[in-house]
Amino acid sequence: MKIICNKADLVKGVSIVSKAVPSKTTMPILECILIDATTDIIRLTANDMELGIQTEIAGWIEDRGMIAIDARIFSEIVRKLPDNEITIETDENLQTVITCEKAKFDISGKPGDEFSYLPVIEKENSIEVSQFTLKELIRQTIFSISDSESNKMMGGELFEIKDNILRVVSLDGHRISIRKIELKEETEDKKLIVPGKTLIEISKILSGEAESMVNISYTSNHIVFEFDQTIVVSRLIEGEYFKIDQMLSSDYETKVRINKKELLNCIDRATLLIKEGDKKPIIIQIGDEWMELKIKSQIGSMNEEITIEKEGKDLMIGFNPKFLIDALRVIDDEEVTLYLMNAKAPCFIKDEEESYIYLILPVNFNAAV
């Protein structure tokens, strides 16, 4: 095999597929990137058996063939080569010569036919959304997945298609994040649980352009994302997702409308007094036209008042400040509305159309008052 390509194209391609290279594996071949130039297109592939990524790069194929090269070494080499054309050439003994200007690396590869190709997916159904939309859906929900190994379901996000609405849901036992968008084309109802790792890696690759589309197709076991000459294939998490609708309520006794930036900045300031790992709640006291936020820790205390519009009862309630910050940071609205029932019931932050819903459980604050 002999191929020639620009450094920038190769670095970008390697960076994309490297996201599917496992950090630990008992199969050395999976630590490699496959360079496939057996057709008229140069394709790079990585696969950790749960997540597989393939991308096409521009270049010239002088001799067809394929080779698997250690991903870490290959990535470091191409990144540090001069900004010029790179030639990759292999012989029948799988020795691979990588040259660029006066730099020349000689490394050993592995047979390409030993590599685990991406599974061929018989696409049953598909939807299409813009790169911008998908990137936003992930950004606005991914923070509330759980990284606990004991509950795989909480480590994924529910993609639910119903009545032509795509609803994306994540939860970690303390909070729920929900985003909804309307799909342009009619499609069958479906529920998929997509691993959080897959979505995090896809979000890094997406350009986020509103004009560029992502085709998302799926079967009962796999989901496939196709965009910008790149294919991402992921296994789905098996099982039944949590019954989210039973956790949502439209009842409230206190409704608060508040400037989002003011509230976010105030909570952000309060966290200056919390040491890492310290679980001090922020206490919120809601009056007629004001909301007072208080925090007390070993370092000191802080309190601040914000003007609000309120309907319903006065209330005092405590929250983990990080959970409020995470939700407020991803809401683009200038003002937000909080719906509360009592000091022990969840707080809902949502817009009128319910295109986003953030549910946050309160914490006991007796010790901090």
C-alpha cells in the first residue's frame, strides 16, 4: 500500500477515529487504526466493539492495500510531522514507512484483515437533524447522566420518538434533563437508549453547523450516525428505560420567574465558599418580589437577594448548587421559570412549550440554616 495525503487532512481523520480506540483492551488489534486504501477512497477506522468510527480522508492512492497501525504512536507521529504532504507506504512484511519532508519513521503494522470492521447495519428506520441541533441536544442533557458502573441505564440517554417528536432524556437519581424537538419527516415511534460515551464523542466531532445534516439510523441493537464523510456505529443499551412520565408533575404551589443570568451568577458566586467534595446546599428563600440565596460553610457565609416575579406561596428550599448551575448554563432563554411544590418536592425549570424540562431534587438543609 502507498498513499499520500496532506498532514491537516490526516491529523483530522486520525483525531476523529481515535475517539473509538479503547484505553484498555485484551485485544491488541483494537489498539490500532485501520488504514484502508483497497478502493478509490482512503478510509480510517477504529473500533472498541461498543463504539466504532470510520471516516474518509482526501489523498492519492498509488498502491492499494490496508494496514493496522498502533493508534497512539501513529497519532503522535502525524501530529508532530511538518505541515506538508505525508506518504505512508507498507511492504509485504507489514513494515510501514511514514515520510514527510526529511522526516522518516519506520514502524511495524498488523494485518488489516485481522481488524474488527464496523458491523454492517441493516437500517430499519432513520431520522435527520442538523449538526447544530444534535450538538445542542447532547450539550443540554449529557451532564445529568450517571458515571456509575453499577447502573448502565443511567449511563445512557433515552432517544424517544413519538408523534413526530424526538425527546432526549438523561437522569442520575438526583435530577432529570429533558429536551424535545419536532422532526421534519414522519417516522415510526421508537425508544433507544444510547450510551453517554457515544454521545460525548459524537459531540466532539460534530461541526455544529445548522446547514449540515446528520442521518441517524437504528435497529434494535445499534445506532448509526452519518455526517461529513464520517460514520459512527454504537451498540445500544439493552433494557427498559425508567418511567419518566410518572416522575413529572404539572402541579405547583410556587411559580417564580427570574433573570437566568442573575440567578446563575449569584449561585456561581456562592460556590466560592464551598471546598471541593463539600456537600453544602444553597438555601433559597422565596418571598413576594424577592428571592434570597444563602450559603454557609467552614470558609464563611454569603447571602444575596434577587428580584423575581412570584405566584403562589412563600417557600424555603435547599439544593445542591452544582445541579442548578448545570441546568441554568445550558438554557439559552433570558428568563427562566421555576415551579415548586414544597421543600421536599422536586423543582422544575421549564419553558411554556416544555421544549426543555430540568427536574432537580431538593436536599435537606436543616444543618445549614
